[in-house]
Amino acid sequence: MDDLLAEFVAETREMLEALESEIVAWEQVPGDKARLDAIFRFVHTVKGNCGFFDLPRLAKLSHAAESALAEVRAGRRQPDSALVDAVLATIDRIVAMVDALEAGQDYPEGGDDALMAALEPSNDDGGEAAALRAQSVDKGQANSPGRDGPRSIRLPVELLDRVMSGVSDMVLARNELARRLRDYGVEPTIDGPFERLSAVLDDVRDGITRMRMQRIEHLFNAFPRLVRDLSAELGKQVLIDVEGGEVELDREMVEMIRDPLTHIIRNAVDHGFETPAERIAAGKREIGLLHISARQSGNRILIAVSDDGRGIDTGKLADKAVASKIASRAEIAAMDEDEKLALIFEPGISTAAAVTSISGRGVGMDVVRANIERVGGTIDVTSAPGKGTRILLFLPLTLSIIPALTIECCGQRYAIPRSYIEEIIHSRSGSAELVQMGDAWLATVRGERIRCLTLAAVFGIDQQSGPQRATLILVRLAGGDFFALAVDRVLDHEELVIKPLAPAVMATGLYAGTSLLDDGSPVLMLDIAGIARKHDLISDVHRRVRRELPGLEHAVSAENGVPVLLFTGLDSRRRAVRLDVVNRVDKVEPTSVTLTDDGARIVLDDKVFPLAGVNRGAVPEGRFPILRLSDGKCELAYAVQAIADSAQIDGEISPAARAGEIEGIALVEGEPVEVLDCHWLFASEQRGSAVLNPATCRFDGNDPWLDTILRPLAESAGYRVVSDETQHADVVITTNGLGDGAGSDADGAGNRIRVVSDPDIAGREAGTIYRYDRAGLLAALAQARMGRVA
Amino acid sequence: MSELLLLARIAGRRIAFRALDVNSVVEIDTLTPVPGTPSFVSGLAALRSRALTVIDSAKALELEQATTGLEAIVTEHDGHLYALQVEAVEDVAEALSEPQDVRGSVGPGWEHAARGMVESSAGPILLLDAGAIIAGPAHSALRAA
């Protein structure tokens, strides 16, 4: 294919990708001028481009669509559903032709005339156009090759992986070299170049990681169309609402979740939503709402698919389970709702009464779950009868780098994927009570009994000693099962590049892979699911085990802890911020930061945001992470040294002594952590934008208290303090008595605030404020400023 | 035939591996044990930022005495790197013949890894297959059955 033609194909694809959601939006509101224009532009551009190539069929089709849309734009024709269908069918045909063009094949003859006829105004046979469309969709799906992002080059994922693992190896080799250099003492002639190499390598690694990242939009953009086509076919009305398309995740991960997500959406449209008539009968809006959202929380991505359909019928599910011999009647009877709901993940279950063409092709939620788990994710389903269903997917950001917790057992270090870890309990702390049942141990955590395995016993090293003096790691398996793993010590959080193990080691079923720690020593990653399976804690018996722990999931979720993100500030102190306000985490260049007198600013995506956190340490020299915090309306950035982890604050936050960036101190995993005061942060940044034209304030009197103590308060309230008595001041603050100051007229000041050191006087005399009545002072200052504006 | 052989000693006996199969010879100083594995797997070691699975050759051959030496032969098998611990690595010699059957058995344990006798510039020597050692004794039990 010649280059120009390839360019044409790529450009058409690019426009189409942008257009996908527009098309559906336009269909819902055919009168929407902006959307109409976008679609018009598309066919117009295609038509124009066809002129350069010898593509008569494409040219004809796009011309017909263009003329029809032009009529609509000119108001001479109403965009009825027949027209919409015809236009969409034409676009589909264009796509199919472009695909064929790229593959170097000839698109099958015929059918074009029918499409063009459907575009004609006289045609009122909507059914025909719809049929044409369905037909062309089928064809399109049959031979459409996998499409790529806009203007991208295609690379085999293996190549990316090879480069990635090469870079990871380089990092490890660098670490080893660094260690040796340290051992042999400092050699300045080597140190400089090594530092440079090291910095470059970090940059490259960052780049490679991002090379693998893709906006989830690429996946989401196809969903409106999918839902539209499905609901049209099934006679349902579904409105799709997609959110969080800007979240980025590993390219390969995007591919891996494409099918599971598509399946979940098909399920929702097919089984979840009622027909419009049923919905009205149930007192709901006839149009169902499908909400798909993606959110990054810490180093995990949360994807939620929720519908407001009929919910999952657990009774039916249970009957099905009995019919397909997944569970016995007695077992079902002992299950609570959540357990019954979890049956949906059992192989061979489908709640659809009839197998439709959309879902129920024998691909069930068990396959979806298996696929999600294969990439290290978990899936969770909640449902309320008659109200809807919500499916939550938790996914790791990347496939090859796994966040892990390193632990010690019998003098050796091991790693556990962090995704499994629910909680860490020190058995000495008394929050877990341990009892022995035969040879087994049970831990009682908040009233729930949890099977406890000692890692040393799992390894067969030490069968005797119990978990009494150990640290318990509460592990949650994908199916929702819990167990506790007793280890000697919890060491550290690490991001590990996991490599496969030799078959002889894999055969133990205890390990999932290996990685090299920074000091060059190998560490084994435990296969938590494998260990659980070995000890009969999941699979066939998992319902039984789950029943042993009734309500545990509730107990954990009912803790009502505050989810927070732990990080290290620029001053190297450990802090936490409420996860809810964290929009996302970005890495930025120091050059994007501007330090100004009234705080720092940062340029992100061509917008200027206030940057907090920099007053606690110098701006780093290399790229550094920032937290993007949002209160729903405003966004600000907070500079940090490193992101540590997400955690929960279960206890109280003991308030800080004074108002400021820190709300208070909380205990996270037994260590005190400062919690950011988001209210204060946003409040002060709002102020930041208001100080562009600061009001002025002058202190009257020689009391050093004014300058040292009051000045920061006045400044934080948005005042510029002037000392020149001849200058105009919007407000004058004085400590002098009522009688001995000059009159307010002489100052040329609009306002006068008198502060006194005796609260009694402040209570007695109007216009005076006790010097530590912060609220009073701020109110007076604010009022004075209001006065100025007025 | 001018194939090179690496001569080593396992449990007091002189043996040879094909030099083509050998990546390098290393000294294993720190070993990370891997609980739960068969005893012939000594553990993991790091070599140039790659993890090696360390195999005790003597135990893999089900010989009485365990390997005591520090030296190990690094070989790649099915995409994984292994280090075969041997008593000592002795020399490199040129093979002067194709492997020939040794009359009768070379003894239990040796049998499944032995590829025959090779005449070399250092005299006749038993040629062992690294892959068979890596597979371990379980493999030999299967073969016997």
C-alpha cells in the first residue's frame, strides 16, 4: 500500500475513533447541531480525500451521506430515525471499505445503491435501513482487523516487553554496580558519569513504562456504540454514561480486559435491563442507565459497571446452581445473599432463561473472573433486586511490575503481592486472639474466626511453633475467602519486577515468581492462591470456608475507616491524604513549576494550577510525582517525594494544635502519620487566587506582636502589609488604646481594628477584638476587605 | 570431532559436560533457600541481575554424598538459567570420539544422566546431560517405571 493511501486510512480511523461517541449522542438528540456538524465534517473529509485516490465507491457513498446531512443542516429535512440509521449504516460501510483497503482486499460488490437509496428523503422504510445496518455491522465485525490508536506505529507487545525487561535488568545491574561502588569507596572520576548514567536510566525506565500506558478511553470509546447496537437489537433503551476515560493503564492490560468488560456490558444490556414496558411498570424511567467509570486509586485501577436494571435474582441463581449440581439444596439454604450472588462466578451458571444471540453463549462470568484474575485483578459484584447491579473490577496498573510486601520467615525474605493483603495484624498487639483446633490455628479478629496458616509450617520448616509471636497478614483471595498467614516480620513495600521460576520450583505450588531486591539478592514471590489451594482453603470447599466466616466482609467494610493515600513529602516526612480528594497522580518536570511570592504554580495540560507542598522542601531536580487534588470544582497539585501506598485510618485523627496544612495525626499500621487538611489547602489556594490585587493593611503601634504574630494571619487573609504611613491602607490594626491613637480619618484608612490583650476588654468595648480570637480577627479582616471592594 | 568438553568432578567421579551447553562457571557464595522444593534444588542465586536456580548435581543423581564445593556450572535449559553445583571444575578437553555405550550399567543414579563414554584428550570420560540432572531424580524414577 502506498504511503499516501496508508495516511488516508490512518486519518479516517483517527476521525472515526473520535466520532464513535458523537454518533451515538447524535442519534439520541438528532437535532444537536454540534454533533451533526462533526459527522458532516467526517463524511465531507472522506469524500474530499477520495478525490485524491481512485476510490469511486467510497466517494459515492460519502457524497450521498454528505448531501443528506447537508439537507438536515440547512433545515430542509428532519433527522428521523430512518435517516440516522441510514447514515450510521453508511459510516459502517465506509469503515468496512477502509478496512478492506488496508488489508489490500476488494470490498464485495453491491449493496451501495440500497444504502444510498436509504439516504434519500423519500425513503420512509426505516426497517430497511436498520436491516442494512445490522448487516453491515456483521460484515464489519467479521473482517475488521484489530485497530490501533491514532497515528501510532504498531509494535508487537513482545518487543515492548523485551525492551521493558531489558531496562528492568539494567536498573538491577545499575543497583548492583552502585552497591559495589559504595563498597570500594568514592571515586569522583567514576561517580559523576555513573550518576549521569543512573539518571538517564531512570528517565528511560519512566519512558518505557509510559510507552506501555494507554488511556482507557481507547477501550471506552467503543462502548457507546456497542450498547447502542445491543439495545437496538434487544428492543431496550439504554443510556450509557462513561466517566474517567483519561485514566491510563498498561496497554496489554487494556487488551486483556477488553473481552471481560464487553461481556459484562453485554450481560447488563441483555439480562440486567428490563424492556421499556417492564421498566415503566416497575415505576422506573423507561430508559435504563448504564454507568461505566474508571478511577485510579493508588496503584490500582477501579473500573465500575453499574446498571439500574432488575438486579440479579439470587433465587434463580440458586436454583440454577442446584440444577447444575454446583451446590446442594442444603448448602444453598445455609447461604446468605452475598454468597448466593457469588454463585454467578461458578462455571456453568447463566441466569438467562433463554440463550440469546448476545450473551449466554456458554461464556460465563467464571471466564470473566478467570481473565481478570489472570492479570492480577479482582472482581466483585453487588446487586439489589429491582434496583440494579454493580460490578467492580480492581486491576493492577501494570502486568510486570507488582507492588509487593516483603516479609521475613525463618531468616529468609519473601514477597507477597499487595493486592491480596487486606490487613496486617501484630498478634502481640492483642487485636487477634489465637486458638488451636487440633493442629490448625484459628485467629479471632474482631469477633470473626479466620483460619491461620504459619508460613514456616507451610514451608515444612517448623511444624511446631504456633503463630503466637508472629505477625498476621490477613489475606483476601479473589473469591472473597480470607485466611491469615503468620510470618516472622513484615519488612517493606517494594515494587518488584517478577520473573518466572524454573519448573522444579514452580512444582511446589508455593511460589509465583522471583525478583531481585535492590541489594541483588533473589526473593521469592509467594503464590497466595496456590498456598490456599494446597490447604483446601478455596475451590471446592470455598463455600464451606466462607460460611465459617459469616459476615466477615461486612465486618471489614463496616469498619468505616478513612481510605487515605500515604506519601512522603518533599521534606521526607510521611503524610497521608484522604483518597477521595485525590484525582490522580502525575509525574512532572521541575521546569513546569513556577515559584511566586504567594505560592507555587504548576502547568499541567496547558493549565495553571496552584502547587502546594513545595514550601516544605526544595523542588526536586528530577521528575517528581504530584498529587492532583480536587474538591469537585477546583483542582490543585501537591508536590511529593514519593507515593507510598494506600491505607486506611481506622482510629481517630487527633487534631493538630493549630490550623494549617496538617489536619492531625493518625495511626497507620501502628505508625503516626500526618494527615493533610484538604479544607485548609483548598481554602488557602482559593485565597491564593484572590490575592492578585491584595488589600493593604498597616500596623499602627510599636508592639512587636503585630509584626511577628499578627502579620502572617493578615497575610493569609489576603492582605499586603505596608509600613509606610503615608501610603493608603485599607485597614489599620492597632494595639493602642482607644484614646491614644490618631483618628481614623488622619490615617486615610477605611477601617480600623483594635486588638487588645485582655479578652474582658474585647467583650466590653465595641470595635475591639481579643488578640487571639482568630475567628474574630479573620472576620473583621474579611469584612474590611469586603468594604474595600464595595 | 573437535567438540570441547568441560571436565568436572561429582561425588569423587570425573565427568564431562558438553562445553556448548555451558554458559559459564561461577562460584556460588550466597544462596537463597527455597523451602518446599525437592532436596536437589539448593536454592536461588543471583548472577548479573538474573536469578539462577541452583541444583545440587550429586543429589539430583541420587548419590549418597551431597556436593560440598562452591563451584557451579551455569547452563540454560528451557529458557531458565540453572547452576549445577559440582565438587570441582577441572579442565577443558577436546572430545576425540562420539559418545559410546558403556557396557553394563554405570550405576544407579548416574544411569539416567549418562550419555555414554567419550574418548577425550584427557582420557576416557563419562559424558553427562545437564538437562537430565536439572530434571532431577523424580524423572529417573519415572523412566524406571
